[in-house]
Amino acid sequence: MITETMTRDLIGRQAYDRDGEKVGKIGQVYVDENSGAPTWATVHTGLFGTKESFVPLDGADVKGGDVALGVRKAKVKDAPHVGADADHLSGREESELRRHYGGRATDDTDADRNTTGRTRGANDSMTRSEERLRVGTESEETGRVRLRKYVVTEEQQVTVPVSHEEVRLEREPVTEGAHAGRGKIEEETHEVTLHAEKPVVDKTTEAVETVRLGTRTVTEDETVSGTVRKEQVEVDDPQHQLRGRDKH
């Protein structure tokens, strides 16, 4: 249970829903103006915590430095957008919130009364806020590269040795022996068959290499800019009551 003494320590703490799911950080705490008991808080939700939603502190507790809420995250995300920039919640606004979270609504006779106010610090202080740039990254498609192959024809020359037969005339004198004796005058023809090699061209297809497309990630710095707002504090002191360092 969250008590009045714990109120100021809630701001900035991480809030979780009843199922242990992270909801966001506590922004402001609203207390009952009659009893001083904390009744509502705002939680920063959405992308980069840009949305502020009201959550009930009924049934909430502080556990291990975090705030455990008594409602589910889905209810918080769909909560009515009321009074986030005001110092008070009207009775009508509080009744609308209670109906959303399933609690008892405020009576219609009290609907326009301001019963819940935002917590202030000591000496009636105010909180000054500034916007901050929160930069992230996202992946987008920048182009495509296609790998394809095509056929080209080129002339290739290869030297190969070939052989052939040639005819030569051989003479051998007849000596005494089996072939000695008288010769015979007549016409006679002898035929010799010649052979020669010739190049024969054939083609084969062979795999020579594997080609694939790969990607790599290159990280580089890129500067982005944007405008942010911040609150400034000035003192309205027509009677010159502040002196010295109190003016700053």
C-alpha cells in the first residue's frame, strides 16, 4: 500500500502492471486534497515515453524500488486522456477514470468539484520540465543487387603436334646370292598407302568456380537534429521581496 509519506518518492520510479509487465515511469502524483492520500499517478507510455496516462494507486505498492500497479498494462494504454497538464483533476475527470478502471464513479453532485490535486514539493515548489531528443534507428531497404550469368563466345587457339607419312625412295644393290642372276625387262607397278594425323576438336563443360552474393554491415556516424522545448522560470516580484541569490 502506498502511503502519504511515500508520495514524493514515487516520481521517476519504474511502474509494472499486475502481471509484472513494464508500463513506464511515474511522472506526476495526485493526492486527495482532503486526506492527502495519493490516489492517482501519471505514467509515461508509448514510443519514447511520449504519452502520459493516468493510473490508479489503489492497490499499488512499492517493491524493490519499483511501483507495482493493481491494473493491467492494456487498461493503462487505453485510459482516458484527461488533465495531464493541470494541477487538479475535476470530479468529472476522476469519475471518468474510475469508470474506465472498473471502480466506483463519483456522484454527479460532486462531478465539478476539484478533489484531487497534483503533489507539490516543499515551499510550494514547481517542477520545471524540458524535452529531450531520443534518437533510435530503423532498418529500411535501400536497393537490390541481382547476380546473373550469361554466355560469351571467344576464339581459342591450341597447338597440337600431328604426324604424317612421306614416301622416300630406297635403293639396295643386288649382291651375289638368292637374287643374283639375269634380270627381266618389264613394266611393274608398286603402290604404297600413306597415313597422316589430323586435329580433332571436341568440347567439354567443366565447373571452374562458385560465385555468390554476400552482405556486410558498415557502421557510420550520422548527425540528426530536432527542436526541443523547455520551461523557464521567472519571478514576479513587484515589491522586491527577493534579495541577492534568491533572485536566481
